[in-house]
Amino acid sequence: MNEKMTRREFLLLSGAAAAASFSTGCATNPVTGEKQLMLFTEANERDWDRLHAPHQFSADYGAFPDPALNAYVADVGSRLAALSHRPHMPYSFRVLHAVHVNAYTFPAGSIGVTRGILLAMESEAELAALLGHEIAHVACRHAASRMSQAVATQLVVGLGVMAVASKKEKYAALAAGLGALGSGLLLAKYSRDDERQADQWGHAYMVQAGQNPEGMVGLMQRLVAIHDREPNIVEVMFASHPMSRERLETAQQRVAGEYAAFQTRSQQREAYMDRTASVRAQREVILALQNALKALDAGRSGEADAFLAEARRLGPSDYTALLLSAKVLLVRDRPQDALALALAARQTPGSEAQAVHVCGMARLKQRQFDAAWQDFELYDRILPGNPEIAFWKGYTLEQMQRIQPASQEYLRYLQSGAEGEQAQYAYRRLVDWGVIKNETPAPPSEQQNKPARPPAASSGAKPPPHKKKKK
């Protein structure tokens, strides 16, 4: 790059490119026929799925390695999608390794359900209710509508448009260098009206597909009961899918009223139990991991360690148990132990890109820069599109004194629209190396506090932010 650019110029160019892909104005809701604000085209929805769904699925530990179970969930979901108001969308369905209770969809129909929620349900009718609800969000274009409203009111930018914070593993994701790709951070946050509409049409789709409408009531009863008993297990789900007893009561009224004639249908309990046997065989492992998450959330580290150890004992090749343990050890600044578990996770069935990334972070903390860079390079090939990886590749190359390729990675990171301490660090390095122009000189106090390295590379110590403090 011959011409120097400021970071503001980078962000302006990135923002202009993104804005050019949106069509402003209103659109007709394909379900209700009403006009709604819509700044995103159907092509934008498909692009969002293609670019971001793989990263969220990876944050939830990837697809569960049971082809028959995944085919079963896909079969139930596909029959519902074919009856929806947008049957042409590229729906896909997968079971995820994650143990918290959740299911979600991206705007074009990339749908994931966790081991945790499959374990909580007891019939195919409940599964159909769950998938019907997610399909209805796609049919009603709820995610695109939420994104459009956020953009229109300038509340958020970039990936933050669909951010839902999760306390459970947010700290572990950040320590592992995953940035905004922690659990639930790429998912739409729906309104209560969105949820009511998704309930209504999801219920209709499942009845049309021949399912017992009681499945929707059973699903909601289970979710309400879990929330009342252990709210942290469904925290992510209820953040993105606001739940209320009013929704449960409305479903009960539909079953007693317009769907009364269909209550004699089988709920397919035996079929569901048979098809989900591989998940149910891991019940004790899943419960131990859920207890570990609960203890971590409450700050009870000793208790969390005991539950994680129990999960690894019960499931020595369980990918989530190994990798979550590795991420916790990274937080504890035990990179050698973290690396051992992350390497073990890479050898298990269903291993995916996140384990490679965690290996890279563990090696980086041990100053094994060449090996760390190879892990980051491999991760970038397996799962391209995570802006955080450009920063860590740049930082690793910098430590190897490979300044020119390091600057290219830092440039790529800044062009993604990144903000915060890591972006400030990358920006300062590029200024120091004369790659970009400094827009404003830093105050003397900030110059004195100029960091030598970024947060996760220094045993958890964070460099001071390069911003003026408010007085």
C-alpha cells in the first residue's frame, strides 16, 4: 500500500461499501401483508447467513457428530419450512454441541438447536414447535426488520446490530481471542410482538405438517419451568427470545380453540426418544457442563472446576467439555494446560475451527509465535471471516519481527470496523511504522501509558485505552 490512509478513512470506506448493499425503504411483510421498514434485501439476508452463521455455530462448538440425528432434525424442519410463507429460502438445520438451552435462526434460515434443548424436550411435536417458531421468524423477516430499525435509528453499527450479550462464556470467548463471536453475540434480539407472531405462525406450520398442536404448549411449559428453576441455563435464549406466561396461555387457548380437533394426533414421543438417544446417552455430561456454566456465572471457580473435571471424566472425548475447560484455563493464565486440552479437543469427533483458535491463543501466551501463527493461519482457512483473527495474526507476526505482513493484517483488522483496545493497539502500531497517518497526537499521559502488548497476550493484563477520560 503506497498511499497512507487514516483510520477514519478506512472506516468511511468500509461503511460506504456496506451501505451501498442496502436498499432503503419499506417492504411488505410476506406473512401479514403489512408494510414494514426494511433496509435489507433478501440477498442481504442470505449474505448475512453465509458470512456469520458459521461463526455462531462454531461459537456453540459446531455440529454434533451424529448424522442420523442431524438428518432427523432437518427432516422435521424441512417439512415445516416447505409450508411457510417463504419456502424458497435456503433453510438448513443442525444440532450443536453447546449444552445451554437454546435454538436460533439467522435471517435466511440457517437454524441451530443445542444439545441442551434437545435433552429438555420429550416429543417430536415439541421439536416441531421449536423449529416452526424459528422458521416463522424467517418467514416474517423479523431479524432483517430488527436490523433495519437499529440502522435507521443509528443505535448500533456493524456486528453490534444483532448483538445479544451472554454472561456465561463471554469472558472465556474474549480470553480465547474470539471477540464478538462468543455465545449468542451474532443473534437477533426479537421484540415481544415478534415472539407472539412467531408463536402464531410456527404453531400454524406445525399443525399443517400433521403435528399435534400440544407440542407448542409442552415446549413453552418446559422453557418456563427451566427458567424458573435455573434461569442461567436459558439466559441466552430468553435474551433473544423474550418469554412470558402470556405466550404460554395464548398457546393453550389456540389448542383449546382453533386447533382442538387436532389434539388426538400422536406427539411422536417414542420416535423422538429413539432419534435423540445419542444426546440422552450424554445426559450426565451435559448436566455437569450446565452446572459448570452456572458455577462460572456465579464466580464459584472451585465448584466450576469440579464440574468440568466430572464432565471430562464422564465424557473423555466430549468436545465441549474439553474445549470449555481449555478456555477457562486460558482465563486462569494456565496456557500449557489449556493447550493440552485444546489439542485433545482437536482429536475428538466433531472437532472444528474453535479448537484450532484456542490452540493458537494458548501457544501465543507461551510465546510460541511460529506455532501460534500456523494455528491462526489454519483457522483463517477453515473458517474465514472472523475479524479478530486478523489482529492475532498481526500481533503474532509483529512478535516474529515480520513487520510488513503484520501491518497488512492490522490494516485488515481496522478495515473490518473494529473498535476498542485492540483496534487502538493496531492503529498505534501502524502509525509507529509509518503505514498510516496519525489524525491527532495522543496526550502526554496516553503516550506514557502506551501499551507494549494487547490484553490477552500478557497474562490477562489490559493496556490502558487510548481515549481521553471524561472529567
